Amino acid sequence: MRAHRHRPEGQNSAQAADLPPGHGDALRLLALVDRAVWIYDFDHVRMIWANPAGLRFWRAESLEALCARDLNPTALGTAERLENLRHALARGEVRSERWTFYPQGQPFQRDCRLHGVALEDGRMALLVDAADAPMQVADSSFETRAIEAVRQSALMISLLSEGGQWLMHNPAAEALINRLHGTNLPGLDNFATLFAHPDEAIALRARALESGSAEATLRMAGPSFRMHEVTLRRLTDPVTGRLSLMVSQADVTRAYRAERRLHKALARERTIAETQRQFLSVTSHDFRTPLSVIDGSARRIARLAEPGSVIAERAETIRDTARRMTEAVDRTLGWASIEDGRVDFQPERANIRPMVERALLAQRSVHPHRPFVAELDDVPDLMLDQVLVLRVLDNLIGNAIKYSPEEQPVRVRCFARNGEVMVSVTDEGIGIPSDELSKLFNRFFRSSNARRFKGSGVGLHAARFYMELHGGRISVKTTEGKGSTFTLAFPVPAKG
């Protein structure tokens, strides 16, 4: 059925409504029936046609006057119901429903037959056939069940007048009123008195009346601590036709307390992290200054000593030790910077093989009796932050030494495979229990069989973070009591 506004010549709008073209004969017949019938435009929220009974029902002097009315729904629930109806009609459904209409602000309930009709521009409109007497509604069970669902709901649902008078409660809301010894006194803002801070409730209601809906978490009145999630939605009272509000409340005290505990824990964590950062910053300064003095003094001694003499060798040993202590301070600061999100990542094209050789040389100087087996292939250049990569290598080789017997070799390989450069570090040490592998890279985690060794549990956590910055990964294969192999995989950048 196609319809748009049109007035046949000589037609009296006070006696018969305009008949749209297309299926004019069908609408002309509808104009003769004594039931109110009209066509509603979903998109423009306006009437576009009504029969004389429809004009009388809407108390409109003419079709022009009716079509000029703004029928934009006051209640969000009504808007949602219309949108749901629109989808149902688009699927070809015909609905029988009870609706409350408000001609000139007065509420009238009607059982309606609802059809979709096609307008000439292809849009769909709503044809409403409103019965004067109650009709047999095929799906009245839906409305009956909806009413019972509201009654049985644990959600506290009430209807509230604009001025704060209660209009209805479901049983859950009525139980709340009874627990709080609430009343419904005329002239009193009964809604606001439910809450420990009435001003917050009044402000919430004002927002809902202005915007259509509002919600807030409010503390309830009374000696016990209770927090409710309160939602207000504007609607029209189907009995009086006046502006009102639907109030729904849920007790969220447990969730509120848990959230508060989380906020406090987060605040404590941030305080601890800031204290740690300040401590590390001060400590690093306190370490760097004497280490710089020691390194400078050792450098001057080495210049004055005879080349190759014992004094020159010891001076160089002092300088190496000072450099390693400085690197240890840098590593500690690097681990702290991960938690602060302040890692300085500066990749540049470089080859990782010299870095592996440097890391091995450093460990050999500290552990001269430890056997090392190195298999280092020629590999393509990568995009690397050399400072961070050296920290990862130092951590993996250091762990292999720490967690394996002194006479057992540490094997280090560097090779290319499937578009990646791999570096593996293998030891024949204590290994890692299989049920603890999922937590191995967590911050501060130490496996149960490693606690007799000194360590902080942050090295592998930092290694994984640094590898992710490079777009790479770190993995482990291990057998408890036999040893572990940690493998780093770096993506080879595209040429050009």
C-alpha cells in the first residue's frame, strides 16, 4: 500500500481525511469505518493520513493540524518500542498490541492492529487500526508475561512523578521502601529521601528529565552502608498523561567495595612504583659518581704504569670491574623503566654477531674456568637497539652459568633460519619444572628449584619485553634436571 499526503479537490477535511493515491480505493473504504485508523511516518515522527474517526480520536480539527503535530516520543522506552515494531513490520509481521496514546495530553489505551505500508518514496510507514473496545489480541500472553516478569524481577522498579511522588513499585522496590521505612507523603520529595545525599538524587532526576535518561551510583539512606546503581528514564504516565520517570535500582554494594579496594591497591602500587623509581634514581647517582671516580683514577694509574706491568694489568681489571658495575646499574634502571613505560628504544641497523661475541668475552673474563662453546654463523643485519640486546644476551648467558655446574659448558649459537636471525643459549643445569613454564616470564617469578640461587626474577621478564620491542620473541625448551635452551628470534628487515 502506497501513501502520501494529498487532498482531492473539494474534499472537506473536517468530515473525511485526505486519501493518498496508489491504493485510494482501499483507503477510501477505511475512511468510512467507525474505528480510528491512521498512518504514521517513522522517519519524520508525524502523521501522514487519518480517517475521520482517527481525527476525532486525536482531537484534531483537520488532517493538516494533525500532521503538523510533533509526535516525537517523550519516553525512551516508547522510542525503542517503535523501533522494534518497525523491524518486525519490515519482516512482514502484523502485530496486535495495546498502546497508550495521548491526544492533547490525555491518556487513552487502545488495542491496535499494526501493519506496515509502503510509501511512494520506498520508505515504510505504520498503519494503525485502533479499536474502541478491547479486541482479542493473539499474543496477549506476551504482555501478561512482561507484567509478571516486572513483578518477579530482582531489579527494583518504580514509577515516579516529576515532583518526587511514588506512583508504583514492583515487589522488590516496595521491599526496599519498607526496609528504609519510606513513605509517600504529599508535597514531600519522597525519591530524594531514599538517599544519604538527597542533592545528588535531585540532580540525577533533573538530568533525566532534561535528557531523557540518567544514571549514577548513589549511597542509600539508613545506618548500613549500601550503594545502588540508579537509572532514571523519562516517560509519560499512562494513567494521567503527565511527565514521569521510571526508576530502576540495583544493589551494587559488593561490586562498589571491590572497586574501591582495587582503586586503593592501585594507588598503593603507584606510590610504591614512584618510591622505587626515586630510590633507583638516587641510588644510580650514588653509584655512578664513585664508579666514575674509580674508573678515572684507574685510568690515570694505567697511563703512569709501565705497559704490561702488574700495576697496569690491575688498573685495567679495576676499570673492567667499574664498567661492569656501571652496566649492572644500567640494567637495574632498565628493568625499572619497563614498569614506568619509559624504555628508551633506539633501533639502528647492526649485526648481532659482534654483540654475541662481546657478551661472551665479558662472561669469559668473569668466569675464566667455565667452558664455552660458540657456533656463530654469518647473519644478515637487523634493526637493533644494541644496549637492550646486550642486556638480554648478558642475562641469558649469565643465567646459563648461574644455574649449571661450573664444569659444564655453555653453548651459544647464532644462525639465520626462515627469515629470522636466531640466538640460542644452552646449559646443562637444573632446568625448569614443566608446570611452572607458563609463569616463567612473569615479573619477579622464580622457579621452585632456583630459589637457592641469588636473583630478582626480573631478568627474563625484561628480556621478553625487549624482544617484543624488536618485533621478535623469546622461547624456551627445558627438562628439569637436564638443562634449558633459550632462543631469541629477530625478524630480518626487508631489503631497501
